[in-house]
Amino acid sequence: MRNLSMLLLTLTTLTAPLAVAAEAKIDIIAPADGAKLDARAQSKLDYEVTLGGGGDHAHLYVDGKETGLLRQKKGSYTLDPMTRGMHEICARMVNKNHTPIGVERCIKVTAE
């Protein structure tokens, strides 16, 4: 019985941080995944961040290159015009030291 109690305590200790991280999330509200954007114009990205798991804010990436910081929990960010073709836009939650905590949301868009 003592071994079972120790096992449960260990499992609870190990899974508690995962449960907190699971509550953290990022939503990219617009543009929608698969959207077509005007390659010659700036585009607006609307987002919502639910902090958790040590997350402090999010970093925004276009095609793997960091383009901005998302410090507000809900807001908009202006994307620069993009070259024609398919692009990946990702928002990654980071802690106060700017280290990713494993929570991200990515979409693919096509600039025409």
C-alpha cells in the first residue's frame, strides 16, 4: 500500500506541470488557416492568448523568422507584405526569459 501511495504521489507531481501547460493556448482568429492574402498589402493578424504553464507572452514567426512580440492577451498585429506563395505563420508562447514552453499555433496562408 505504501508503494502505491508513493507511486500516486510521484505521478501527481510529474503530471501537475503538464496539466497547467495544457491550459495554456494560442488562437489565431484571423486570417484563417488556408486564407489568401494580398501579397502587396499589409495584413492584420488577430489573436488571443491564454497564459499558463509559465507562459508570459508569445513570439510571432513568419516562415520561421521572428517578426514580433504579442504581449497582450488579445489583440492584433500588422503583418508586412509577403512574397507570392505559401507562408507559415506561427505564434509560440514563451516565458519571461523568451524560452518557448511548447505551446504554439500555426497557420498556412497564400499570398497572391
